[in-house]
Amino acid sequence: MLTVADAAELLGVSSSTLRNWDRAGKLKARRHPMNGYRLYEKAEILVLREAIANYGPSGTDEPSGGKHEDDNSRK
């Protein structure tokens, strides 16, 4: 099991991003039984890291911002 900080470091995102993904249901955290801290399965984080490497943190293969080439022609 990984802490928020350890999982965030592996993914190359901030701890707050990881918590936001958890709240949004994109990632499932377990809770430590004694202190309630979020914990993540290492295997799940490694799968997510691979997806980020292939598609980016937004989960799409769009460039940052998700804009298409023809978006500017509509202005």
C-alpha cells in the first residue's frame, strides 16, 4: 500500500490532484484503519502511471487543453 505522497510521486502529480481524483471516483483509496489516511494499492497506481504515460493525466490523447485544430476557426 502507498501513501498519498508516495503514490503522487510515482504518478508525477501533486497530492491534491490525487485526492481530487479520489473524490471524483477516478481512483479508489482505501483508508488506514487506525488514522483514516488514504492508502492506494501499488498495482493500481502502476496501471494508472502507464495510462498517464500513454494518454496524459486527463485520460485522453488530446493535447493540453483539449483543443482541436479547427477550434480557432469558430471564433
